[in-house]
Amino acid sequence: MSQIERIKQAIMADPQNTSYTERGIEPLFAAPKTARINIVGQAPGLKTQEAGIYWKDKSGDRLREWLGVDEDTFYNSGLFAVIPMDFYFPGHGKSGDLPPRKGFAEKWHPQLLQELPNIQLTLLIGQYAQAYYLHEKISGKVTDRVHRFKDYLPDYFPLVHPSPRNQIWMAKNPWFESEVVPDLKNRIQKILGETK
């Protein structure tokens, strides 16, 4: 059994996740040893959890568009790790999904990242991932971080969530598609090009 598989078994056996494991729900993440790019989002949505495939929704389609990669490269190249702030759907809240559970990333991310020695770039999608990895207040503005994305390079690239719900945000912030997305695509293509 690989170390990643051992960690997965430990996650499933953790009392914090018993209710999911008892229902046959496995943690949703990907940590191929060969990964060069790590994607840290919030938590799986209900649809992706039910499908058992991360980013397999409209948000994922838009994310792949921003990255300039097709589904095959995204899922099968072994170059993308997907380690969200919670590996399970946390439930519905009043205005969308509930936030990832506290303490989850602290417990499991360091163990998984230890097994990924080749990560060159970590994409931080949304406020929870950004606050955790950039050691900033969760109340900090995602828009400001994304606008100042160059401040966090070369290790981190903060992004807004690619959800269709963010259509209004995209319309209000045209600089995102004209400045940020092309830079992101270039960086991703450069990393992928180095692996060929």
C-alpha cells in the first residue's frame, strides 16, 4: 500500500469523517506523486461528491478553460494534485455551501504535501484556501489578493472561484480575464511543457 493510500485510509477512519465513511463516501482529493501543480479549493460540492470526481461540473469546465488544459490532461496526466480545504461536502448553508470544516486542512494537508516533492505552483481558489496558505485574515478581500497575484508568486497563485455564480464579479472585474487568466495559462503551459 502506498503512503497516499495509507493517508486516505486514515482520513476515512478518522472519527471526524465517520458519518461519510459509514455512507460509503470516500474523501475527494488527488495526490499523484508526479504532480507539478496543486489546486486547493474549498470543498467538493454535492454533485462532485456524488459523482466521486473532483471539479466535474460547470466550475471545473471554467477552471480548465482558465488553465488552458483539456479534461484528459487534467484528470489523467498525473501533473495535477487536487487537495481542497475539506475532502467532503460540508452541507448546505443559507447562502450556498457551508465552509470547509475547521482543522481539516491542518490535519491532512501537511501529510499529503510531504508525498508531493515536485509541486511548482499552488492555485489557491477562494478565501479559505488563501487565508490558510497565505497566513492572512479570512476576511481579507479575495478580489484584492487576485488583483495582486504577482505578490504571491512563484509559489502561490490566488484565484476567484470559477463558479457560474461569479458571473457578476467577472463582469465587474474585466482585468481578471484580460490580465490574470493569460498569465495563469502561460505559467501552466510552461510547467506542463517542461514535463514533456
